[in-house]
Amino acid sequence: MLILLVIADWVMSVAIYEENFNQRFKTYEPYKFYVSDFEGLLRTKYEFKSNKGQKLAGYLYHVGDDQRGIVVMAHGFGGGGHNNYLDCANYFAQHGYYVFAYDATGNDESEGKGVGGVPQGVVDLDYAISFVEESGKFPKLPIVLFGHSWGAYSACAVLSYHPEVKAVIECSGFNKSSDLYESEGKKQVGVGIHLMMPFVKLHEIIKYGDYATASAMKGFRESKASVMVVHSAEDPVVPREYGFLTYWKKYENDPRFTFETVADRLHNDVYYDAYYLQEIESNVEKWRKKLDYDYRADENKERFEKEKAEFIHKHMNRKKLSNMLDVEMFESFVAFYDKNIKK
């Protein structure tokens, strides 16, 4: 009987993992950024292969000449590829850096039936950095990393594979691949999530081997890179104990590390001064309440999504959309990179 319960727990844990993490994700079209939103920004598209031969779409962004380094950006999970971070890429490009951003496996313009799992973020970033360094298509400049959420975990964990990286800025990140499953699972099943975690970890090891054991803390130990850790005190998606506080306990007095706690922001807006998307969603909600049909009914879903997109396009202020960043925070980001590429 006990064996059957263990097998059932294993099967259920893996099924939930695959359902949540092995999906394809696409940027929501009405919220897409465009290069034309940012004055002077130039883009060149590339393709490179990841671990199973799947082709990933990569993009080099820059403004003018005389760049000091290359920022390799890793995007978050669930919202599509790098497009959601084009405003960040633009800021770095406007301030003296090339930016290489890409769509991870199973996202937007890249191949893959699904992401596969959380460690895939480390895999793809490993291959992206190697492409920048070894393809001969990019200048030999110091490399720094920028990542948010899943991308923040990836940017820290990949240091085990690329200790040559000079600096990392990680926003809203977590330490281990299993942390994302655990933090979300606690909301659903409480402490019962701990019964599932051994099977989740084993599943990742079977799929990803050594990459499944990669972690931010391991990356920090195996690299001399300087690290800036930025996290919201009220982050509901990745609570601080899964990353920020773990790092703080070990490295609070280490000059390699800079810790920034942000108040009055959540997960996706941690580096935004004015989160315009909240205003848009508020307007969408008001519009939705005035509809003369049940938008939740199956027969109305396609109509609703089409009309919602049309409403957003009609009322979107693209200047506001492309100017949400906390400029003071990003000034500190650039200063952090500038200081550390000289080491």
C-alpha cells in the first residue's frame, strides 16, 4: 500500500510539473514592445542552437558606437520571450552597452514544443553566452548579465559554467530550480508540497543532469563576479526567503554583493517607477463590466479576446508603455556594470 502511495505521489508530482513548466509561451500581442518605440535603437537578429539542437532566436541591440561591454539578458517565465524586457535592453543600449537578448526554448520566436523545465533557463543562457563569446560575430568586450525572475535564477546559476562573467544584476530571483515549484505549490497545497519536492527534484535530474543541480549559491561560490540582488519586500510570486534572504545571510558583508530591497512594488514591476500596465488592466476591467454578453462562455471566448485586444490597441499610450522604468534604479545598474567591467 505504501509503495502505491509513493508511486501515486511521484506520478502526480511529475504530471503537475510538466503541466506547468513544459508549455510554450507567447508574448501577449497588445502589450508587445517594438524597436520603433525607442529612438535610435538598432537590432540585428541571430540564430543559435541550444542543448538538443533547437534553434533559439537571439537579438543584438545597440545605439551608436563606442560600447563598453555586452549585457546578456535572460527573461522571466510564462509571459513569452525577451520582448517584455525591450525597455530594459533599450536603456542599457542607450547608455553604452551592447545587449544580447534571446527567446528561451519554447518561447516566442525560438523552437521547442515547450520550455521543458526550470533548468532549461540555465541551459539556454549557457549556450547564449558561449555563442556571444565564440561565434566571432561580436566584439571581444566584457560580459555582464541581467535577469528577472526565472532569468535572475538563470543568470546567477550560469556562473558555474561561465565564471568569466564580470557582473550580474538579478531582479526577483530564486536560488534553486525547484524553488519556483515549491513557492507556487505552497499556495495551493500548503506544507503538503514538501511531500512532492523529492520527486520534482529527481524528475529534473533525470531530464537535465548536472544542470538540475545548478543554483545561484553554487554559481556565487564558483565565480568572482560581482552581484547586485534586487527584490521587492512584498513579492508574492518569489518570496524573499527563496533568494534574497538566502544570499543575504551568506554575503551581506561581502563587497562583491549589493543588496537592494524595493518597497511598494510586487514581482513584475520591481524595477518600474510607473507600472502603466496596471492602468491598462484597470481600464480593461471597466470595459469588461459593460459587455452585453458573458465573456466567460466558451462560445464567446474568441470574440472576447479579439475585442479585448482591439480595446487595448485603441487606448494604448505607447509613450507611457515604453517609459515605465525607474530611471534612478537603472542609473545605478549602469554604474554597477561600469565599475565591475574594469576589474
